[in-house]
Amino acid sequence: MDLNLLQLAEPVSHIPPVAQRVGTFESPIHLPIRLNLALGCGAVLASMERALRLRYSSLLDAAGH
């Protein structure tokens, strides 16, 4: 997700009020849109899998007590 945050910071920093306050930022990494979408979807799926496994796993629930 850090990769997407770097790329999101660039267009946000070019908004005039933001640019006046903090300056502009140019991301050192420029990925194609398909790769950005794949990374974002992968992060969402991984976090959902992690949350669901922690919530419904009897092995993980028993280990905490």
C-alpha cells in the first residue's frame, strides 16, 4: 500500500491550496494503471482474508486464551 500512497501524493500535492502550503511532490515510481489496480486489489483481498481468518479461526482464538 505504501507504493500506492507515493503515487497518490503526487496529484494531491498539485492541488493549488495544498501546493501553496506544503509544496509539490513528484513520485519516484510510476507504475501502469493495471499494476496499480492489481496491487490495490491484492492489498484489499489480503486484509480481508486476514480479518476473516482472525475472526473465525478456532485455532487462533484458542491461542489467545
